[in-house]
Amino acid sequence: MSAPEPRTGMFLTAQWRRLVMLNHEIDPAVLAPLVPRGVELDTWDDGRHLVSVVGFQFLDTRLLGVPVPFHRDFDEVNLRFYVRRKGPEGWRRGVVFVQEIVPRPALAAVARLAYGERYVARPMRHRVDLRDGDLAPGGLVGYAWHDAGSWHRVHATTTGDPEPLVEGSHEQFVTEHYWGYAAQRGGGTLEYRVEHPSWRVRRTREAGLECDVAHVYGPQFTEALAAAPVSAFVADGSPVVVRRPTRLTRPDLDA
């Protein structure tokens, strides 16, 4: 019998909503220098490595249960890839962030301090086509940020109704990694758990990334992100809980 998964105290609660997720195949050699100690690259079931550009709305954000004035609702765009680590209860499938973009310096500073994540602050804006408080059929969802004199954006136009995840799909692989890992100065690694229910997803008839990839993420990502995504969808999202991080111990780091 597997051991129960551990729970640390709650650090952050929020709603993650209207997530645009563009998923690209990438050479694992690009990711290898970014893998924190104690974890390994995870692959989809056909052995491919994926990197995802994700844009979404962060709503009703609370730190330690307390809403922070002027910092409750904001956008985020991140670039991430997928890893795993063997815990007592089995594989912990997680993500590592290459970069996370938010609109306010205080948000970036808190995330860097608490988790060691690669947050930066940039002016941001979004367009989300709504009808009666929900995504409009065939609506556009897009998130943009301003960097080095230009606007960059990730966007998708949905089609059809939201559907539950299909077992073994790209959508399930991308959305059901419930751990985060962040490399620390000095060679350590932080691990934290993200909790949310399974998301419903909407297909897209058009999706894209308009971005100076070399400037924003580094030239090593240009080839992967310039290619057509292997999948693109919009997830409805849900309430989330982000648990306090823990530092991996020496045996875990050396595993």
C-alpha cells in the first residue's frame, strides 16, 4: 500500500481561470541544465518532452488566508516543463518554471522570496470574450505583456463546449502535474504541492504565440516555440491551493 501524500500548511489560495495552454515538443537537451536536483524529466506516454506556454487569470488571491489589497486579481503568463520525483506514495509529477510573468513587482518579489521561482514583472493586459460570466462560444482568450518596447501575446480561439479530460491525452498530461520544483542557490531544491480538481477543457480552432522568444526566454527555446504546438486548448480552471514549500533532503537530492 502506498503511503499517503504529505500536506504542508496552506500558503496561497486563488482561482485560476481561463487558461490558454500551448504545448510544444522540445529537445530534452535544452531542458537538462534547468532540471533541479532530485527530480528527472517527465515525458508524455510516447516519450516526447513538452514545454508549455500558459496564460491565465489569477483571481481572488489570498496569502495565508488574507487578501492583499490591489493584488487580488491579475494575469500571469509562464513557460514551464514537466518533471517527476519518486516519493513514498509513488511518483510525484510536477512542473519547473522557466519564467513567470506578472504585472506587479510586489507579486514577483514575494514569489521569488518564498519559492525561488523565476518571476518578472511586466505591464500586462488581456482579452477574454465572455457571455453571462462564462467563455463565449467561439470566444477569444488572450494574454499579452510588454517587454523591450514590444507587446507579446499568447492567445486561442475556442470551439465547442468544455469537455472532461481524456485519459492519456496531452490535456491530461499538461494539467495533472500537481507538484512544483524550484532550484535554489547553492544547489538545493524546493518542492511544493498545488491542489485543484480535474479541469474541463475546450478545443481551439486557432491558437498561437506572438513573441520574441530569444529575448523573452532565451535563444535555446526559439526552435521549439516557433514550431506548431502539438496541442493547444483552453482550460476552464478552478479554485487552487498552493502549499508551503519544503526543501528536499540530501538523500532525495542525491537519488
